[in-house]
Amino acid sequence: MGLEWLKPGAFIGSIVFALIGVLVFWLSFIVIDKITPYNLWQELVEKQNKALAMVVAAMCLGISIIVAAAIHG
């Protein structure tokens, strides 16, 4: 009952879905970075734009929730 996640099929499936989720998140972040009119990295790191950092953090959480729901459901 408690050790079903140790089965090879379930374990490998979890790893594959996790990698797919990270890949989808990474690709969506790159797309959003490309469609914005400014360089996100420069704004966040060099200029330390805290308002933009909050928007990017909310976007990251939203994408993560969508990916998790798609994988789980």
C-alpha cells in the first residue's frame, strides 16, 4: 500500500513527467521573455526591478500550476 511509488514503472513515469514539466515551464518562460518589449534578465538582475520580479514570480507560479494540473489530470 505505501510502497507503490517504488515500482519501476511508477518511478520512471514520475521522473519523465517531472522532466517534461520542467521543459514546458522553461520553454514557456523563454516565449514570454521573447514577447516582452524589454530584456527580463537585465531588468531583474541589473536594474533590480522589484515590481517586474513580482509579475515574473506570479507568472512562474501560474505556469507551474498549469503544468502540474496537466500532468496530474
